[in-house]
Amino acid sequence: MKYAKSVERKYLPEFVYGGIDGSVTTFAIVSGVIGATLNSSVVLILGFANLFADGFSMAISNYLSTKSRKEMDKKNKQNAIKTALATFFSFLLIGFIPLLSFVIAAITKNQMFIENQFLYSGILTGVALIVVGWFKGEITGKGKFKSSLETFLIGGVAALLAFIVGKLISGLI
């Protein structure tokens, strides 16, 4: 159990960083596309492109950053490949959540999902952000509620900004 706790703490920053960024950037894309009143297929195209391209970019950046820290500080025991993988898979896993309602709607053609894709996406993303924030608070021993609220609010502001930009730009073109 002690080993599992040390592994959790060792890769927590990568999990939190990847998970929050994955859900925030993906939901920002969803919000921007909806704000611009574009087709939901655009949400899926841009959302999945973001998941893989941005997730890969973050993982590579994490790898290079960790490798640089190890080169500067020989006492650093972090494995650059493992930190990069933790970031990438967290980004993919949590970042997929904002797209889930759009994927379900596309597969099932269920009218309820089609009509409420954005609402469900927002709810699921909000829950994901709260859970990641709660997990962060639990592992670090800091306030779980405060950590959850902070994570949720940051994601909400990013989504609101993307929605407004999408709305404004769609009005110009």
C-alpha cells in the first residue's frame, strides 16, 4: 500500500496536468464550435484532433522537461518516459469525456442525445473536473473541496471564453 501511495504522489502532477488540460481544451473546442453554431460533426473532428495532437504535444513536452530536470539534478529519480505516458493517457482519458455525448449521439442517433449534446458534455466535463480536483486534494492532503472548486472554475472560465470567441467570430464571418 505504501508503494502505491508513493507512485500516486510521484505521477500525480502529470495525471492532474494531463487530465485538467485534456478536459479543459477539449471542452473549450466543444464550446467554441457550439458558440459558432457549427455542426456537431465539427466538434468530433476538432475534438479528436485535439485529443491526440495536443495530448502528444504535452507528453513530449513533459518528457523533455523531465529529462532536462534529471540532467540538471542527478538526484531526480523521475522516469521521463513514465511521466510523459502519465500525461498522455490522462489527457486522452479525461479529455475524451467532453466528447462522450457527441460520440453517443453520433452512434445511436438518439434524439435526446442529439438535442442535448452540449448540455451533457458540460455536465460530464464539470463532473470530470471536480473528480480530478478531488483526487488532487486527496493525494496532496490539501482541501478536497477547495481543490475541486478551483479546478471546476478554471475549466468553466476556459469554456466560457471559447464559447464567446466562437460566437463573436461566427458573427464576423
